[in-house]
Amino acid sequence: MSVFGVDYAWGRPSVTALKKAGVKFVCRYLSHDTTGKNLTRSEAETLSKAGIWLVVIWETTAKRALSGRSGGKADAEDAAKMARGLGMPNDRPIYFAVDWDATAADQAAINAYLDGAASVIGRARVGVYAGYWPVKRSLDGKHATYGWQTYAWSSGHWDKRAQLQQYSNEHTIDGVDCDYDRGVHDDYGQWRIGVSPKPPTEPPPEEEPVRYYGQLNNGPGAVTPISLHPGDVGAIGFIADNGIAQKPPVKLRVALHDHKGWYAREIEVDSAKGKTWFDFRDTKTTDGVSVVREDDGSVPVAWDAS
């Protein structure tokens, strides 16, 4: 799957322009900035009413993640408080920015920063924004649950676990500088005021078909009534135990019935003609069959309905 979205900072494209561009979600900032960079409550309300999803990222300075556990804890406290004020549901993640070409040597501090954030909001709500390698290392070590990977500093690599991808920069919508993003998982951290996305509906597990087994009465003209539950089965088969010896073919006559009365048909089952089973016409109402032996009854016959 791929859902188109954008991220921007100081500008505010109109809802009309966003929708015209096909935008389904916007990624917006939380920070200590006082110049208008942050997502506001009124903006969140406007976008939510328009049906546009929101994603939030915390960023103060590009290399803030090097501040380690104490920095992550402090930032998560501020970010969570700000997010609550915006109406973000408390099960939604917050991405934390690693906005430089972080090296493996930086990862220990980044991990500690994310761990500090997790101590405040819980590991399930911690996301990381970064290039390929920091995202990969953070997810590998389970220091973050969500990944928002930028194509910058990624050399063409994409970590398939990352729920968000920032794949192109320097675009303009309604006169506002924007980056292009795509959600590549059903849940990429999106929300609207008071609304979390519903988890994808999984199909119910396939149930094993109900099977019924039994033995027919032997002897010429012997009648065997077989009771079934409507809807449970759609076919019935007959197994003739001829053994090693060559014995006469089995010939049966089967009448279908349901709770409303007998079906106006009978079915001949003749092993000499290769016919040893049949499908029901209406599995919802068929509740039984009656089997009459038309052979000499010398060959035992079992039945199997499924």
C-alpha cells in the first residue's frame, strides 16, 4: 500500500489545495519553537474536520538525539503534553528527529535518547525519523517501534519496516514549501482529533469443515437414515469395502430431505458406473438423506459427509 502525504513547517497550505494535490495526511512539528513552526489546535481541528490525517514529529535541533536518555525523557514529556493539548489520542506515536547523517558511533546516544522517550510514553509510541542506517539500527535494537525514513543519507536503501517514507523534497503546495511522504503500512502513526485509525480487519480463521461418518445397513432393500445439520455439509460419499477379492458393485438409491419435507428427487449411486458421491443442491436446508441398498448387501459400505 502507499498513501500520499506531505510535511511542512512554517507555512500552512489550505485544505482545498491539499485535497486538490491528493494529500491524505500531513506530518507536522512539535517543538519549543515560538515562530509558528508547530502544529496548532485550530490547525489540527481544520485538518481533522476535512478528513486529513495528522502525524507529529518532535524536533528542536538537528542533533538533539545526542543528548541521550535524559534528553529523550525531557523531550517526550514536553511532546506528550503538547500532543494532548492538540487532541491527539494517547495511543498514537510521536516521531523523534535524528536529522543528520548519523553514524554507527552516534547510535549509542540515539538509542539512549529513544529509551528515555520510551520511559515516558511507552516503547509502542516511540518513532524515529532518520536516514536508512539510524532507522535500521533503532528498529533492530527495538529502541523504536515506528520508523519514518528519509531518502536523504540512505543511498537508495529503504527499510521495509519503516511505516513512513519521505521520498522527495522541495515541492510547493499553495505557495508553501513541502516534502513528499508516503505511508507504506496501514498504521503509520496517523490520527485525527480524538480518532485513532481502526486496525485492519483480519478475515476470520478458516474453520475445518464438519465431517460425519457412518456405516450403511447391509442386506437387499436395507434402509439407512442419515441425519445431518443444515449448512454443515455439501457432499456425501460412499466407500465400498471390496477388499482384495473381486466383489459385486455397490448400488444405492439416495433420497434427500430437509425440515420442510422430502426433495422431489432421488439419486442413484452405482460403483460400477464410477459414481460414489454427490453434492447437495441446497446445503442450507438439507438435514438428512435416506439410503436404500439395491445390491445384494454383501459388500460393507461406509458413508462420509463433509
